[in-house]
Amino acid sequence: MTLKVVQNDTCEKKTPLLMLHGFGGGVGLWIQNIDALSRNRTLYAIDLLGFGRSSRPKFDTDPALVEKRFIESIENWRSKVGIDKFILLGHSLGGFISASYAINYPQHVDHLILVDPWGFPERPAESEYQRRVPRWIKFVSMVMEPYNPLALVRLAGPWGPQLVKRFRPDFQRKFYNIFGDEDESVLDYIYHCNAQEPSGETAFKSLTEAFGWSKNPMVSRMDQIKNDVPITMIYGARSWIDYETGYTIQKMRPQSFVDVTLIPGAGHHVYADRPDLFNEA
């Protein structure tokens, strides 16, 4: 699915913005950002391949081929829409895919914006890692390893929506300004995004190893992005994503513009936790 927003005639004269959501999401989650970010330029938001209302193809299990298919789907979309250059913004998994796209197609990226991007840090040494992970998390991870990350939502059948509401009530709070206290539209939306065939979800599982670490961390590849592509990294100050990786990338690219911004009071879903500060950043 493609969402296109053009607020006035002058917007089309500026470089457009393309927004890529994270794992398990869809274009609807940008609802608090679309108006503000499309005020001065054309805005596009798309459902990643295998997520939301996009098609649900069968992905390869090889992480390199999975990554390639994601970025080729973005390139095919760009070509069909007829855009030469865009500002590319990706959140979480969308940030990982955005960085990979910028490595492979730098000529089409005017500015790369990575929002709490997943899959960037190297996995810590096994001894350090084992000490940091609680035993119950190790047990749950072992039990769930054969399954897709959101398999329980589908296995729950008609109780799936209630499962989402029970384990992610925070999403209702994040979108309070739009839907208020009682409306559960955002939770229903998240459920229906993930109740279908787990195509993108299966692809994500192929990209990860134990506890969600990337099999091919992006931090070691960021020097492959051309120096003339500016990079902005936006992190939630309270997120589980390690923002120190942003400063590592800054040091890796002394000849390139790399800005690291921390949004106070925001967790992983920066765009929804503090939409006011995110939209200004």
C-alpha cells in the first residue's frame, strides 16, 4: 500500500519524503506525523513487502537474499512511481532496510534518516551476553525459537485481538491524542496487520539470531554509504535500542554529515511517544 500526501503546489517542487515503518507495523502508525512532515514537501509512506496491506510473498531463508528482496522492492516502487531522489526515513526494521537501500542505491537518497533503527549493533561477546540476559528470557527464547515472533497472535484465533490489547496497551496511550481513551482502533489495526500470512514476519526471523540480534549487523557496513549522503539518526532516550551505535557511526564517517538526536521521554516508537519533538527533529 502507498500513501501519498501533497498539501499544496509548492510541495512537489521539493525533494519528497519516503517513510518506512518497522516490524509488525504499517503506514497507519504514522498518523501523528503525516500532516506535520508533509507541510513543505510531498510525503510517501508505504507498507513494507510482507507487512500491512502489501503482498505476502514467500521469502528465502538466506538473510542476504531476504535483505536484497526488501531493498529491491523499494527500488521497484521508486521506479514505478517515477521519483529520482527522495529523503528516506525508516523506523526500526525500516531503518535497517533504509540503510541497506542507501548502500546499494545512494544516487536516489538525498538524506537518510534512521529512527531507532533495529539491527545495527554487533552482538556482544557470549560471556558478557549470557550474564546480562535473565534466565526466564533465555527459556522463553528457547521455547519460541521454532516459531515466528507473532505466531501467538494467530494461534489465539478469535482471542487474537484481546491478546494484542493485553500485551500492548501502551499503543492506546501513544495514540490518545487521536483516538481518546475508549477507541481501540490502533490496537485493532496492529492486530489485522499481523493476523495475515506471516510473510514479512518470517523474513525478519531469517534476518535475526537469538534474542533479536541481526545476523549481519548494519554498523559494520555504514562506511559503504557514499560520503555525500547525509545521515540523521533519531533515538528515543528511553528506548531499548542502543543509541551509542549512532555515535560509533558518527566517528566512522568523519567526511560525512552524521547527526545523532535523542528524543527525551521517548521509547522505541519515538514517532508516537513524542510526536511533537519527532516532527520538529
